[in-house]
Amino acid sequence: MKVTVVGAGAVGASCAEYIAIKNFASEVVLLDIKEGYAEGKAMDLMQTASLNGFDTKITGVTSDYSKTAGSDIAVITSGIPRKPGMTREELIGINAGIVKTVSSSLLEHSPNVILIVVSNPMDTMTYLVHKTTSLPKHKIIGMGGALDSARFKYRLAEALEAPISDVDGMVVGGHSDTGMVPLVSHATRNSIKVTEFLSEERLDQVAADTKVGGATLTKLLGTSAWYAPGAAVSALVQAIACDQKKMFPCSTFLEGEYGLNDICIGVPVILGRNGIEKIVDVPLSDAEKNKMQESAAGVKKTNGLLEL
């Protein structure tokens, strides 16, 4: 199993690290346009192999896509990260050109690759890959919901004063500060709905804190987060590589599901060796349906800024 990660910045390097540590891939190729940067990150990570007990080979390359040939899965993290006060949507002009070039370069050497898009605005970048490549829809996956759901569970555990292993929850909709739809109606603690434990007011606060999870970290760090995004990507890659049939909310191209068409947006899917193997129809409350429609309208507005 060969995995390529394009972009050796904080998010890309974290992706490579978590994938390698889980020891399911034979090789991770880390690619960046900055001379020597990916090579340095790869060397640093390889020097942790004996300490962390993994045998995955990590190779760093500068702009040489021939070294990515035969990749089973490729992760696109390249692009400029958010700065404090910046929305994900404001990145579209620069990142669209980067994602378009990267995806075509990857496909030139790995025509059967499964692509995982991380670059922001993520739903729109995933849509761009659909519109500008020949890959089937089940091989194009936007990573957003897995990260947003992890942040939702963190906030739920905090509110419940419970260990996070007790908590389950999911976020669908667009990967933006206004587009996320935390599914409070389905969130549980040990199979018991969280509405049995927390007031509506407290749950509203949990949802609000989840939506601005990325912006909160950007304000504190001065740039985008990287540990949780890297862990979220590695979970998706492992689910595909190991054919785990796990359910994650991912941005995928919809053709009528959830009443939406011609859009990439976060919904629950089953991930296996073929990529997205099934879109799962989860019943939503009326309020959640309305929020999903509002989220889709926001994503489509951002899509309209693309030059296809």
C-alpha cells in the first residue's frame, strides 16, 4: 500500500506521521514544492521509526510526481492555510489553482488513485476535483466531517464531564464556520441520547463551539490546526487501505441524496478499498434538514466563484 501526501507543511507532515505510526502502509511519499523541505520532514520522521515502532518507509521529494507513481491513495493538503480572521472561503482563488495542478499531476502517474482533499475551502476544492478530473465519484473524498465530528465529540465530552470514549456524535454539512450541522439528535453517551443529560441551551453551546472549532484554534495558534486534521486524514486512509467499511461523514458528490444535486458536501459514507462504497441515509430532524439546506446554499455560492 503506497500513500502520497502532497504538502509537507504542518497538516501534511502530521498526516504522514500518523499514517506511518499505524504501520498499515508500505510507503508514504511526502511531496512539497519547497526545495528540500519534504526531504527534511521525511528524514526527521524516519528517525522516529525505531522509537515509535513502525516500518513504513517515508520518502520526501521536491515537486517530482514521478516518485508518486503507483500510489493507491493520495492526500492533497497543499495550499495556503488560514490566518486569524480569515474564512476558509477567502482561500479559494489561490488554492483552486494549486489543487487543480496537484490532482492532474497525481493522476498522470497514478490513474487509479483515490484522492482525499483537505485543502480549503474543502467542499469546493472537492467539487473542483470532480469537475476537472476523470476520476469516478467514489474515488474523490473531501475530509472535513471526520475532523468536525472529532471536535463535536470533544465538546460533548467536555459538557458531559465524561471520557471521550463514552461519546459518539457526527457533523454533516459544509466544512465551514457557518455550514456545519452537528447532529445533536443522534449524539449519544453509551447509546443514551445526550439530550437525556444536557439542556437544550448547553447543547446549543456545544454546537456553536464545534462550528468555530477551526477558527478558535487559528486565533490561538496564528495558523490552522494540524494534529487533529492529520489524525482525521489518517483514519480515512486506514479505513480505505484496510477495507474497514467504517462510517465517516465525508464530502462527496451528491446526485439526489439528502435532496441535493451537483454539490460536494459532508454526509455519512462507508469507506472501504474502493473509496466511498455507500452513502448512508440518516434521518434528520426538521431543524437539521433546514440547516443542511442552508449549508448547501452556502457551499454552492462558494462553488460559483470557481473558474471551471
